[in-house]
Amino acid sequence: MKEETRLLVESGERFLTTNYSFENRRDLLKARAKNQTVVHNWDTFAQLGWTGLGIPEEQGGFGDLSDMFELLRVLGEGLILEPLSSSLIASQLLSLCSESTFASDTLTRTIAGESRVISAITESINGFSSGESITRAVDCEDGFEVSGEKNLILDGDSASSLIVSALYQNPDMESAQIGLYLIDCESDGISMKNSDTTDDRQLVNIRFDHVVLPRESLVLKNGAAVNAIEFEENLRAACASADALGAMQSLLFRTVEYSKDRKQFGKAIGSFQVLQHKMADMFMALERAKSMFTMMCEAFTLSADTSRMVSMARVEICDSARLIGQHAVQIHGGIGISDELAAAHYFKRLTASQYYGGDSMYHLGRYLSLRSSSID
Amino acid sequence: MQLNLTPRLEAFQQEVRTFLSKELEPEMVAAVRSTTTVWVEREAMLSWQRKLSTRGWAVPHWPEQFGGTNWTPMQHYIFEVECARANAPELTAMGVKMVGPVIIRFGTDWQRGKYLSRIASGEDFWCQGFSEPGSGSDLASLSCRAERKGDEYIINGSKIWTTDAHNANLIFVLVRTSIEDKPQKGISFILVDLDTPGVSVTPIISASGDHEVNQVFFEDARVPVSQLVGEEGVGWTYAKYLLGFERGGSIKAERLKQELQRVNRLLLSKVRGHKDEFSIKQIERDLARLEILVESLSYTEMRVVAQLEAGGAEPGPEASVLKVEHTEIMQQITELAMMALGPYGAILERDRPKSGGKFSGYTGDITKDLLPIVPRYLNFRAATIYGGSNEVQRNIIAKTALHLS
Ligand SMILES: Cc1cc2nc3c(=O)[nH]c(=O)nc-3n(C[C@H](O)[C@H](O)[C@H](O)COP(=O)(O)OP(=O)(O)OC[C@H]3O[C@@H](n4cnc5c(N)ncnc54)[C@H](O)[C@@H]3O)c2cc1C
């Protein structure tokens, strides 16, 4: 591990120890239950520089994508509720829009912790895939007018601005072209509907009803926008995987400890062979997940084949998350289902996060199509 | 294997069907469809119980003199299957299937007179106080104490994971009345009114956010000795008799078939997105596989019933086999339903409608009817833990069916 990464991991661990005990987190959940957006530690994140993680130094950030995933893995151990990964994904997109001063300015403010941008790409007909956009942009007097709907946007409730994909067409064009638009959430015509998630976050449906935007809002277009959308999909899969890996590590550790403490029939339940084998299976699932995490980090350094590799990693990590979550509950017995204790919260995160960034089945299908197209 | 119903049984089946089509209300079916837990909402269940009770079918497995029937095993089977097929609410087991049979077999005449008819009618709502914080799988190590003082027992301790204690007015508890003998011997079976001073119920909220289980505390709760079932110190025997009912006591395959239908409907609604053909095919394949598994369970149930009908012994390891099979298939189905939800599989609405309309929030609107799927997935993880964990059931199968010890 690079020295820089090691320090980052340490700062993540320190943050969890000082700010994120189960009791601290429970207070945040109380705020969440009152429908407040959980951004209580955001200033700390900005001070630690985490809001600029993975962004090139010349744009005001530091570290690479591997560092970013590594930090998210560490924070996953504490089941953080803040929308850090969603914000970092959007910042990656902003970072690609180097020709737009509007985008660069927004990125600078985001790194400083003054604004939060969330990417809003997926639509309901496409399910998990970024697919095509039905959301449309047309010319109007002052710039563009955008209409459409984005579906189940993770952490959308926390956004001050959105990066939205939309198809643009004018009468002179033969076919529509995809573009990315940076939109202030306060714009007229935007409405949001939140859904609670199993792991106490929010998925948001965002409607755009003739939202009028200045010209500078179009921050990326054509081929560059197409590539950015694919990159975004991979990032969502990767960030959810990094977070899940951290949660898996912590949950396995907690389960093993519990099995040593809990006594039935005069013995620690960890002495029963059937539970030992379950925990051995959890350990092996975790090893598979770690290996695929390594592969996934590598995938982002390559110029081609990233999507295929990310999908492979996602399949294995989702399956491990499910196995580890389910076994952990079973080994805990009744205690495993009580919302008052940590195990259930890890189980819930591992259940919900399978559905962020595409689940195992979706990525298996995606892998299958990329795999066959790579055979000549 | 075919059921090969005799004309007499066919007529019986018809009788049950007619009853169901006349008496079962759409709101009750809706309550079954929208429930997120094992049991349906209390009011829906009780309305159905009243109808069954009027017809004399609320406690068919009890002896006729206490309001039951003299049905053969095959008739019981037909009745359960038809109720499941019609999506009728299942009656909560704690009264009719657990404490009822124990009172009939081991209770005093006074207890029979006081409780049985009220169990059958649904006037009394019972909960089961066996497990304790320190005693789950190893139930015999339980430590909730009942000390005899004159004509009373004074109970101190607590019970945990008590399903429906917040809906119940009575609890049957296993308590320790002596610590001299080996653990199983000092246990007694006592019937306690939840209104007794010193008894209190604290909710435990599940991961799903549902309130299903509780902790019940006893602080110097005084209970008349007349509430003791059978003999002091023999409670363990009665509990084992009761657990036989809990584990193998009902027919489940038909209910699982209804659950598969739910996944089927979901799949057709294409909530995963119209373009995810690969996943849809994959889920279809998994669904077909589960249908076959459920069919195998259905035939296992029929074989057990046929054996009983032919006058064979009460099921031994078969009860454990049925418990393991049905709970694990149920978990696979709830998991597949989550897959069918796709991106919606992450949603767990905190303020989901727990009741609306007459009993429930079921509307026939697919987007609303998705709501129970995620909480059901979460809640049914408990199915392999309660009623004797599946690890413990496998220990029983290894020991009693395979004589491995
Ligand atoms: C939703 C729910 C509802 C419930 N309702 C009721 C109720 O109404 N009334 C009531 O009395 N109880 C109820 N229970 C309690 C239930 O019966 C216990 O949870 C169960 O007996 C397991 O006990 P435990 O939770 O203490 O787990 P433990 O006994 O601590 O078990 C923990 C783990 O160890 C394993 N284990 C234990 N012993 C062995 C062994 N010998 N070999 C191999 N593995 C072993 C278990 O399988 C489990 O995986 C309910 C539980 C739940 C979750």
C-alpha cells in the first residue's frame, strides 16, 4: 500500500472511532427518521480532503480512484450514512468537463464542501442500466428546456445540484444527441419524491417539468458524454462494492466474536462445527470479494475492458454480501433480527447495497454480453 | 402420487370450498397478501376465526367434546390445502395449536372450562413464553423463577422474542420451580394473565421496522397455583408435546405456491426494466426450479398424511424435515422476489401502510403491492431461527432418522 493510501485509511479509521460509534450512528438515524438528510459530518469530510478524493491535484483534489475506493471500503465498516460516495461519483463527472468553467467552478465549491452534486442518469424503463434517456432537452429562448424523469437516484435528497443526462435535438439534426446537464436543484419545474431504503438512505425520483437552463448548463456532449455515462455506471457499481466489502469485513468479525461469547448447552456456540463451517464459508466469500475488489481497482486504470471487469467484480461481491449477511443473522439467532443491535444494521446495508449500482443478476447479464462481444 | 379422493372425501372438499367461497371476504384475502410477517393482522385473523368458529371449524384438530371435529388426517389435509389455496388467514398457532392441545391433554377440568372455548372463539389471544435471553436453543437451561408461597407462585425473570405479546391477553410460560434436579426436571408450565401486576411487555423492533416480537418481564408477579398445568416439575414433557405441534403442525406447500404466484406477477410487471431480458429469463428459470421444489414438499406432506391416514405412527423426524424444507424454500422465494424487484429491492418504506381499507393496504396496484416484499425478505430470515433453529432440526434428523449421535 502506498504511504498516501495508508494515511488515508488511518484517517478513515480514526474518524469511525471518534465519530461513528453505534450510538453516534443511532443519533443520525433519529435525524433520518424525521426525514432530515444526513450530512452531519460533511464539514469534517471536507476538512479531511475527502470531498476531493480521486480528483487530479490541478483541479484541487488528491489521490486516485483506488484511494477513493479504499476510503469508501473503510467507511463501509462503520456503515456511514452520509452521501459521500454519491458525491464523489458526481465529482468524477465534473472533473471530466474540463472545458466548462461552470463545471470547474462547481467542482471547486464541491471539494470545499460548499455544494453537493449528485448524478441522475437512470430511468425507470431501463432498470439498472444507464441505457437510453427519455429525458429530453430542447432549445428555448434563454438556453435549454429539460423535461423527463430520473428514477431511484441514491442520495438525491442531499443534492444542491444534479448532473442529468438528456437527449438533445433541434430541427436541423437528423438524430438526437446525448448530453450531460448541470442543473441547480432550486430551478423551477423540479420535483422530488423520496423513498426510504432498507439501510436508512433515500432513493429519489426526480421529475423535470419544462426546466429552463442557461446555455452553460450543457457541460458534456456527444462521444464524451456517452463515455462519461458508462464510466458513471461503473463507478456506482464500484463504490457500492467498496462500501459492501467494508461492511462484510466488520460483520464477519462481529459474528465470530459473538459466537465466542454466546453460550448454549454449556459451550460457546462457536464450538459447534456447523457454525464453524458457516463462518469458514463467510471467510472464503470475503476472500473472493477482496480479490475482486483488487481487480476492480485495477480495471479503472485500464483504457479498455473496464466495464467487463467491473461487472465480474460486482457479481462476486454481491453474492458474497448476500451470503455473509444471511449467515451472520442465522448465527446470531434471535439477536440477529433486532433493530437495536449492530448485526441487523450490517445485514440491512448488505441487503440494500446489492441494489445500488446494479445487482448480481444485472451484472452477470452485462458481463455475458461484454464477454461474447470480446470473442472474435 | 395422486390424492385419489373417495366420493366421501370429494364431497368434503366441495363442502370446504363452498364455505370458503361464501364466507371468506376479499379484505381478509387482502390482509394475507399484504402481511409482512408470519401472521396476518390481528383484526383480519380474528374476523376469519369468528366465521370458522361459527361453522365449528376453528379448532378442527381438537376432540369433538371441546369444539373440535372427528376428521381423519386426510380431511385435515384437504381443509388446510383449500384454505391456503383461497388465501384464507392462518389462525395464530399459540392458542389453537399450542396451548389448546396442552390444556386438553394435561390441564385440569377447571382450566379446560375456563380457557378452551375462549381459544376457539378467539376471545382470548395467547402468546408463548419459552425463550429467554440466556436460553434459546438450549431451552432447558431457562432461569425464569416461580417460587411457591401458599396458594400462589411468585414469578421473577423475563421471556424474550415473544411473538404477539403486545396483542395477547394471556401467556403460557415455562418457569423454573426447582433447581435441585437435572435442568429438564425443575421446569413447570404455567398460564399467566398479562394483566397480572408485575408483568410488563416491552416491544422489540425487527430489522424490517415491524413490531412482531417483545420482551416480557416478571417482577414478583403473583399467580394462583390453579394456573399450573399438570404437575409441578413436569413442564418439560408438556413443552415437548407442544413443540411437536409447532414444528410439524401444518401444511405449508400450498401457501408457498401462493407466494410463488406473487413472484410471477412481479415478473410480468417488468419492474426490473423492460430491457433486462437476461435477468427476466434467469428469474423465470429460478422460479421454475422453486416450483419443482415446492411440489416435492407438497408430495412429502401428502406421504406423511397418507401414512397417518393408514393408521401409522405420529411423524417423528418428518416434523423436522417439513420445518427445514418449508422455511428454507420460503426464504428462497422471498429472495427471488427481491431479485424480481430489481432496483426497487433497496426500498423499505418506513411509513408503509400497515392497515388501510378494512384491514390492509393491498390495492391490486402493482406498485403498492410491491411494498410487502422487502420486509418479508427481512422478516423471514427469522424462520430458520424460530421454532427450533434449522441447525437444531438437522441435529434431530441426524439423531432420530439416521441414528447418528
Ligand atoms: C421472529 C421470532 C419470533 C419468535 N417467537 C417466539 C415466541 O413467540 N415464543 C418464544 O418462546 N420464542 C420465540 N422465538 C425465539 C426462538 O425460539 C429462538 O430465537 C430460538 O430458539 C433460537 O434461540 P436464540 O435466539 O437464543 O439463538 P441461540 O440458541 O443462541 O442460537 C444461535 C445460533 O447457534 C446455533 N446453535 C445453537 N445450538 C446449536 C447446536 N447444538 N448445534 C448447532 N448449532 C446450534 C443456532 O442454530 C443459531 O444459529 C422467536 C424468535 C424469532 C426470531
